[in-house]
Amino acid sequence: MKITLYRKSGCPWSAAVMGFLNEMNIPYEIKNVTTNPAYAREIEAISGQSKSPTLSVDGVILPDASVEEVAQVLEKRGIVI
């Protein structure tokens, strides 16, 4: 499973999702849209918006995702939460 998390610096919702993924020992890639304009353009192209956090889970896009939404997608992929 490949997870990419697009985040803005200082975003508390991103921090919550990152904490959840870390607690579950689920690897993910971070793309900081604040410090890298190319990531900002990338997130807008794939999701149509720029909210944080936005995740790509095996190509499924979760714009402005909550911990609960991430957990639901992981459960559908067989990750026991």
C-alpha cells in the first residue's frame, strides 16, 4: 500500500492524521505543500483543491481528510484498526 500525505506546515489536522498513521506503524510519504510549490500544484491537480491534509491511498484521494476517514479507507484495504 502506498500512502502520500499532502500537508501544510503547522496544520493540526495533518498532525492528527500523521500521529494516527505513526501509531498504527503504517508507512507514508509526506509532501509539504507549504515549502514546495510543486506539491501544491500536484495536490490541486489530483484533488481539485488545496486543503490539508489530503491523502492518496493507493490512488484513492481523500481531500481534507480526518483520522476517521483515513481509518475507514484502511479498514477497506484489510488494515485492522
